[in-house]
Amino acid sequence: MALLVDKYRPRSIEALTYHEDLSERLRSLAQSGDFPHLLVYGPSGAGKKTRIVTTLRELYGPGVEKIKIDSRVFQTTSNRKLEFNIVASVYHLEITPSDVGNFDRVVIQDLLKEVAQTQQVDQSARQRFKVVVINEADHLSRDAQAALRRTMEKYSPNLRLILLANSTANIIAPIRSRTLLVRVAAPTEVDICKVLSKVGKQEGWAEAEGLNKRIAKDSGRNLRRALLMFEAVHAQNEKVTDKTLIPPPDWEALIAQIADDIMAEHTPARILLVRAKLYDLLSHCIPPTTILKSLTFKLIPKIDDALKADVIKWSAFYEHRIRLGSKHIFHLEAFVAKFMRILESYLMGMDF
Amino acid sequence: MATYFDNKARAAASATNGASSSKVAPPKDIQNLQPWVEKYRPKSLDDVTAQDHTITVLQRTLQATNLPHMLFYGPPGTGKTSTILALAKELYGPEMFRTRVLELNASDERGISIVREKVKDFARMQLSNPPPHYKDRYPCPPYKIVILDEADSMTQDAQSALRRTMETYSKITRFCLICNYVTRIIDPLASRCSKFRFKPLDQGNAKKRLEDIAENENVKLEAGAVDTLIKCGEGDLRKAITFLQSAARLVGAVKVSQPKANGHSRKRKVIEDDEDEDAMDVDGVDDTMVTIRSIEEIAGVIPNDVVDGLLKAMQPSSRGAVYEAVAKQVTDLVADGWSATQVVTQLYQKIVYDDTLSNKQKTKIVMAFSDVDKRLVDGSDEHLTILDLALQISGMLAET
């Protein structure tokens, strides 16, 4: 049984629910026969990938849904062998170059050139060009992005790129100026409610409007998350009402617990206690940024208004450190210690 | 030696009247699917827009039959690649172009081994003779050109490997390095080249060019749309042209799908109150209007009222209320998918040009901006970083 997220994923442009004008635009682009390179960006769970898949379908017809996974081996200049997985249909390729870390340039250069230099084999294909979808484009290294620049111009008759990114901050300007930027905003809470009630109806579940609203709010405008929460609630309860508790994910519960711990006592012993819990989270592969962020937003409501700006400042500071450093626990713990210190000095009325 | 250039008179004439003329009108049907950036790439030196000084110098050197090694530098989209390609085309014409010009850029492997082998082999190669009478049409001077595009992404080693190569074969080969940042070219290379700086395009020239293209492509522009294009392009003509084409595609493409759109009346309604209104009203007429808003949407520019909303939330009242308001604005901003760099840029512009702030405040705020920009480039979480920036600024606004 598939998850609701996959089961009710729209398959064609008509089936897309929110952002109608954006869908309409994508459709007209697909039908005009003059398809540009795209850079699709937006927060996660906003429906970027879904929109791309439906656009591809609009471009090529149902053939794009027959996908296979290829494993390819690339060789770097230093004779290292890289294994790389490609999801491909007859008409398009989907790659995640950040899988190979620093060697993404090699993959981009070799693969794209190879694709670009071969013509579409299928004579009955609707478009002359192939599409390469690049996931996590914001994680591409500078080198790989530089390698894309000229390729995009030179091989444009045979090749169109669709770049997927969470933000355009890390995309170099030359790439941005060569692509059509498509912003996919997260669905509003009303949009999410609509989707939830539609899915619920199709599943034959009793509708609880208040619950849907709470799910939409808790999901942080992330539709994927909302659907997962929706499914979890319905799986755990026979009958749902407006007041049914939404079970938070385990890790969120643990972070809430950490927040309580931190608030309760400001001592080195407490840091030791928190450290064990942080390790627990990290060893379960919760990204450190997520931990820090949710911890911050759990702590914020508990403290005095005057401190909020300060806490956010240090949270952002240590988040940056996490990004630069290699040992995550140091920075998480440093944040905890810093927070305790700020709070303590505020309570004591002293200014450090 | 001046007989190389039977077009000397033309060159002299164009040197006097500047380089702003643009008479590009390629056959439309063949090149229909090309990006306009490629389609309207200048075909000759005269077509290059707005780099009067550089073009004049180049044309002088042409008349003197000799070409130095060249180093072109300047921000993206100012015509560096276009200039050297146009120059090479004028020199060699279509037939000799392949054998006489080697173009390498960052999408090719350009490590030290390539410089040693490919570039050196090409540089060393003897000149092929042009076919008879070819010289009547094109000057075909007795040297080849190696174009190293995006040279600032070459490694230091690869650059130093070029040094001696450039000198040894200078009789039969000229190098042209193109880069964005001249500082990343090692000194020994830079000193071997005559440098040409390409400045960002000024309003007038860029405007003229965009209007020409719009006219050629039958795109109708709303009044002020060209100015928006130039503003969004930030001196980068390529960006502006891409925006123009994308916008034209969006509004123009609606026309193609019209028969289908009629079937989906719900969807159609949505477009009608969108900016495509004009497109839908003039059934059968094949020109549509590109509006300012559609250009901004494509360029990813945040609407003014959103930025103003954030600014308003940051205004000092009692500190606590500020946090709630700012946090809400920032959450919405991030959820709507606006890119953080764009937020920072637009916020920066608003604050720097705000006359009500004292210089001291501005100085402090700008420091916060610099910090945040660095963090974003390092890949920090956008939500936290923007929230931090907004709160910091709000704190500084409260200080008097």
C-alpha cells in the first residue's frame, strides 16, 4: 500500500490543485514547443517535483512515466571510479549530482555532453530535445555550475535543463541569467485543508474540519508533511474528531523535552543530560540544522520578549558554525550553553 | 599590409559613428527555437553595443593588421564573448573559422594536461592556406586565435603552463582570455595581454537594444517595461534579454494553448484576472503585452508591498510585539519561496536609501547585512538567518 503522498500525487497538469496560474504557465510553456531551461525553487513540500513531473508528461505524453534506474561509472582525472545512479526514461534523465560530492563536475561534464551530443532516438517523440532534471541544484559545487554555463547555451537544440533547488542563493548568477526562474510557493493553510478534505473523502474517512485546520497549521505549510500527519492520525485512531491529538514525530517530542530540560535548570550537569539526548537525535540521522531550528522555536515562546532577538542571533550564529564545521555536536551544545548563560544573566539582572 | 582589410573604409566609418548601430535581422523561421541571446548575438564588431572605447581600440588594431594577446574582463552579460566571436568571424569568415579558432571554456576539461596538449598542439600547428579568392572577402591574417572563455575558473597551475606557450608561438597564435574577475588571472599572464575592460551597459544603449529586439520579435511592451527589464538585469544585457524572452513566451504562449484553455473554463478564469488579460481579450490578433509585473515575477523580484510589510513590522514599538510581527512576516516570506538573497538585496536598497536613518545607524545595519550575506553564501538556513537579520535591524532602529 502506498502512502497517501504517493497515492494522490497529481499525475497531470489538470490535476494540480493550488497555484493555478503557475500550472497554466507551465502548460503553455510545454505546449509552445519553445521550452526554456527552468530553475524551479521553493521550500520543500511545496510541490516542485510534482509540477516538474506533470510538465514532463505534458511535454512528452505518458512515456515519461516508464522509468528505469541506470547505474553508471564515471572516472575522474585522478582515476577514481565513481558510481552514479541515473533515473531515466526514453525522453528524460534525472540526476542528483550532489551524491558524488566534490566530483559532481565530472558527472555534469561527461553526462550532459553525452546526452547533448546524441539526438532524440525516438522519431515519434513530440520534442526534439531531451530534458535533464537536476535535483538539489543548490548543492552543486561552483565548478559544476561553471561547467553548466556554456553547455546550456551550446547544446540548447538537443538539451533542456530543469534545475530543482530550495533556494537560489547558492546558484551562481550566470546560471540564473540563463534560466527561467519558477518560484513555487508553499501552499497556504487553506490550500492544505482543501487537499486534506479531498483526500479524506476519497479514502472514505470521516471529516473533521477542526483537525484538518490544526494539521495544516502544524505542518508549517508543507503539504507532504501535512499528508503524512493526516495519515498518521487516521492510522492511530479509529474515529477522529476535532479534538483528536496529533501525534508529533518522535524527534519533535524529544526536542520539546530538551527545551523543557534547558528551561528548568541552568547547570553543567543539565548540559550533560541534554548532551545525551542531542547525541540520540544525531544518531537517528536528524539533520543538525533541523534540531537547532526546532529547538530554537520551541524555546522562544518560553522566554521573555527582551531576550528573543538575542537568542535568534545566537541560534543563527551557531547554525552558520554547524554549516562550516564538521563536528555538529560541538555547536549544538555551544548553543545550549550560550542560551543558559543568556537566560541566567538576564534573571540575575546582570549584563555580561 | 593594410591590404588585408579591403573593408578598411567601412571600419573607419564605423569607428567614427560609434558602435551603437544594430542591424541584426536573421531569417526568422530557421532560428525560431534559438534563445534570443544567441539569435541576437552581434554578428560583427559594429553590432556590439555600448563598449565604444574597446571596439574603437580593437578596430584600430585590426587596421594595423596586428593583434596583441588580449584579456577581456568585466561583469557578466556585457558582451565579452560576443566581441571576440564577432572579431574572429570578421577576420576569418565562416570557412576558415573552424581551423583558425579554438574556443575553450569551463565546460571543457581545462586542467594543466589540456593546456599542455590541446592548447599547445593547436598553438604549434602551422597555418592552413585560405582557398583562392577567399582573401578578397575576409582578411584572414596569418595567425590563429585561442579563446579561453571563463579563464578565471582555470587553476593557477594551468595558467602558469600557458605563460611560455603564449610567448613561443606568438608568431602564429594569439590568445584571448575572457574573465569576470581580472584579479584571478595570475600576474605573468595579465602582463602579457593588453587589457580591455567591459563596463556594465548604460541605460540608453541597453534600452535601444531591447526595444530593437522586441520590435523584431513582435513583442508589445507595456510602457516602462523596458526600464523594469534593465533594472532587473542590473547591467547584464543577457539577463535582460532572457527575461524579455521568458516574459514574451509566457504571455505569447497563452495564445497557442487557447483552444484548449477554452475547454477548461475554470483555469481560464484564473488567467483572465491575471496579467494575461490583454492576451485573452484580443482573440486572433497575434501580439500580446508584456507587463511590468510579469517581468518582475520572472526575475524573482519580491513585490514592494511584501518588503514594505516586513519593514513596517521591524519598526520599533515595544520590543516584544516586534518579535511576533517580524517572525510572522519572515515565516510567510520563507514559505512563499522568495529567495533569501533577493530579500537581503531588496531590504538593503530600501534601508540604504531611507533618509530618516542616521549615518551611524546605517553603518551598523550594513555590517549586519555583510554578515548575513556571507552566511547565506555558506549555505546557512535561510529562515533563521533572515529572522536574525530582521531582528538585528529592528534592534538598531530602536537605538537612537
